[in-house]
Amino acid sequence: MRIATQQDAASLLLPFFADAEEEKVVAIHLDAERQLLGITLEQVGGADAVVLPVAAIVGSALKLGAAALIVAHNHPSGDARPSDLDRDSTRRLADAARAVGIRVVDHLIFGGADVVGMAAMGLM
């Protein structure tokens, strides 16, 4: 399965976040042609915060031989807009992944019926 667009990724990840009452972090691992290698649940947090586990995500990507990844998490509040913490965490993840040859393609945030892609917002 090729993950070519934000919509492709959002459709694949929706079951992880539908009706979730706590924040979760999920990563889609892709090869160089953006073919799906695997999906990992990286973290489950409380109702209003979860730490983006940079080392765990990069470790999973390395184990799966990923060339790229898309990370996603949800905001149970229903507000899909990225917070300052989301932006900072994404930069840290992108830097760590880049250091080992992996590209972070996007960071999707699910909030209620909305999905926001940080790449489409020019934040990546």
C-alpha cells in the first residue's frame, strides 16, 4: 500500500483515534517509495497531553528499515490545531530522524472530525 497523500495517511490512521479519550502517538513507517512497512503505537497519554517519544519513534523506524515516516497524534479536546509543544516536538523528531537518514514526511493531528497536517500548514 502506497501512502502518497495526507488523506491516505489520515484514512489509515482514523481507527486508532476514533472516539479515543486519551492522547495517542502513532507512526506510519514507509520505504523510499512511500510503501507501507508498518504502523506502530508509540505512546498513550492522558486526556490532555502526551509526550512525543522521539527515541522510540526513531528506534521503531530503524527496526523496520524505514526511509520515511508520518507521525500522528490526537487531541481529545477536539481542537486539531498544533500547539507550541507539538511544533517543538516535531522539530526534535525531524532532526533526530534526519541524523539517521529518515525523513519525517508529516505530523498529523486528529481532533474530533478534523485532521490537520503540519506539512500542509508549512510547519515542516
